[in-house]
Amino acid sequence: MFRNPEQFLQEKLTKKYLSINTIRDGVIAALLIALQSRETRKNKLPPKEQWTNDKGREIRTRASEAFASVGAPFEYPSLPQLQSVTEALKTIYFWTDFSEKEKETFNTTCQSLYSKFDDD
């Protein structure tokens, strides 16, 4: 899904407004980066490119399931639905195992993405 999640986020965070599906993809990229950091810290990260591809697909599948569980469409959820799914993803991926820095970076990135939502 993402060749370079860091670059994807950098590009999106420079924009003034973002669509909800771009914000959703940004949240997935931010979670992927946080998971990479956590796995690297625990010395469990296999070759990065393969891991990134596999984990990105897995996160997208889990996010799709989480959207379905709250009755929200994956492609165009509302911002509150996306925020709810973001919280569900934290639980799915064992938020308590993340470092404070990883949590802060993820939360700050998500807030920045949410603030760029243009619902017009």
C-alpha cells in the first residue's frame, strides 16, 4: 500500500485541506510508522519493504473491519467515524505496548490530519 509511509504523510501534511479518504490513509500510514518504530525497538522487524507492504495491507483490512463494525463506509466515513476507528485500531494493535514518544507522534499526526478535513 505504501512504499514510503513517511513521505506519504509529509506530502499530505503540507496540504491545506484533505479529503476524508486521504485522512484515513494518513491515519493508516501514521499507525504503520508507529508499528515500525515499536517493532524496531523490540528488534523484531523483518526486511522493511516486505514488512511495510504486508503490515500496510493488514492494517487496511483491520480498519475496513472496524469501519464495518460501526456501520461506516470504508471509502467515505464521517470524521467522527474515522476518529472512532482510529481508537479501535489503537486497541487492535496493543496501544499500551507503544512508547510515550510513539503515542505522542501518532496522536499529533492524527490531529494534524483531522484538522485538514474539508467537508465541502
